[in-house]
Amino acid sequence: MVSLIIPCYNAEKYIGRCLDSVLNQTDRNIELIVVNDGSTDKTARIIEDYRHVLESDITRFIYISQENEGVGAACNNALKKVTGEFLTLLDADDIMLPESIEIRRKWLEEHSTYGLVRTNGYYVTEDNLELCNRLLEVNEYMKNKENVFNELFNGTTYLWPGTYMIRMNVLDKLYPDREIYPSRNGQNMQLVMMAAYVSKAGFIDIPLMKYVLQKESLSHFSSGNVMQKELNAMEGYKDIRKHLVKQFMNEDDQDKWNDKIDKLYANIYLDIALKHKDKDFAKSCYENIKHKGNIEINQQINYYKLMNPVVYWCLRIIRKLGWRPKKENYDKKIND
């Protein structure tokens, strides 16, 4: 049996279609655990409307209602109820395609040495769910890579929950008390990334879910608040990575991994500052990265596009010529 966890918060606009995608599965041997994380809209009512059909059409349906504690706490409450051999998660605004559960389950049953399997999927937009012309994974190298921990750790491959399925015996060795770090977000990171740390990951090159891009998610914030919201989210993910290093890595390796995290997020913060054209914060981030000694030519170009257009055009010409400049020559100009 496959256990499926769906955490949700104020999901009245899309929880119905998400549950429909569960009911449309070709494999109905599903233990569905829906966790309502303190929704204040009609989410609870909609879930209750589906209760009868879910209880009759799939193997087991569990509904958990909790105070608003965040997705990490929601996941912990659900994990304690899991009885399936395999586990997958799904965000309430995303959609599983009909063979998603069956194909992933069969793959893991046929490949006993793999701890998890990942699949392809589609990026779609809320206003056109049927337009499936953009795949999640197009990199052939990543499709054939079995040890994906570093890519997950560095954020260079996706972590969308509807694309993964994990063996519960792998997770139970990692989290014997079935307790992950109770963060507001990042439950997929803690489950998928650490499963990939201790086991091989297979890949099924078939789109089995739709990852729905939400246009309005930040539209009601002012520009400054959008940047702060993004920074707060990244701080949360950074905190999770630091926690995972402390919990799972050998003590002798922890400094190395924490240094990787600091460098990773220094670059992310610079990208956010540049996107929002915050010169003061961009300069602070740039100096921090320069201090760590890992400035890339593309970062220099993006930075100087905001800070000094003359240097920006010089760097673009230099890149076309294939010559990598010494960064200190250009760093001096911005401070003159």
C-alpha cells in the first residue's frame, strides 16, 4: 500500500481538484492522510464533502485537523499514522496524473535496491491547467543520476513532493520516532533529501504530475515585503539544512557542509537583492561572497548591471571573448 500525505492551509480554491486526482488513480490501494493546518476558509468543509467517496473508493482515509503550526508539524502528525510500505506527498494545489501512484509503486517493487524513485512532471499555470508543454526535468545527466543528494542539497534539482516516492523502511531508519524538524516549510527537503543521502534514487522519465505555478502568491505584497518574504523563506530553508547537517552528518564533516550552506545562501541572497534592485543589500551580499572567494562571472555581470553599467558592458564583452577577468580589478571601480 502507498501512503499519501496532503498538508493543506486555506486551500479552498484547489483542494477539490487535488482530491479528484487521488480518486482518479488507477491504483486505489492508497492510504490518504489529509492534514488541515488551521485553515480559516472553506477547506475543512470541502474535505468533509469528499469524506464518503474517499472512504469508499480508496483503502484508507484519515483526516487530521490541527491548529496552524506549519507544514513540518502537519507532516509529523501524519507520519505517525502512516502504515503503507511506500510514502509520497502532494501539495494541495498540485495534481497527480492517473497512473502516478501505480507506476511509482511498481517501479520500487521491481527495484529493491533503490530507496526512492523520482519522476518527471509538467509545469502548468493556474489559468491553463491543460497546457502541458514544459517538463520539470530536461537534463539527461540528471535523469540518469542515481546519487542525487548533492544536487538536492545544492538546490540544482527539484524537490516537488508529487514527483517522489520513498520506501518507509528507509525513512524509519532516518527518523525512528517519525519526527522531522518542525519547520514552517521544507518537509520535502527533510524526507527526500535525507533518503537520497542514504540510498539510490531511480528516475521514471514519464510526466506523472502537474506542478501548478501560482501567479497570485506574492501579488498582494508591496515590493519591499516581497523581498523580505523571499528572504525569510530562504532563511527557513537554510536553517533546515543546518539542522540536517547537525543531525545526520559526521561531526568531522559538519564544518565543510555548513560552509557549503553559507556559500549557497550568500549567492541566493545576492540573486534576491538583484531581482528587487536593492543596491545597498546587493553590495552587502556581493562583499560577503567576495570574502568567501566564490564570485562567478555571471554574478559579476548581473551585479554590475545594477551597480555600474559601464563595468557591466565591459564584462559582457570580456565573457564573449572567453577571458575571465580578475574580480578585484572591477570590484575597485565600484568603490571609487
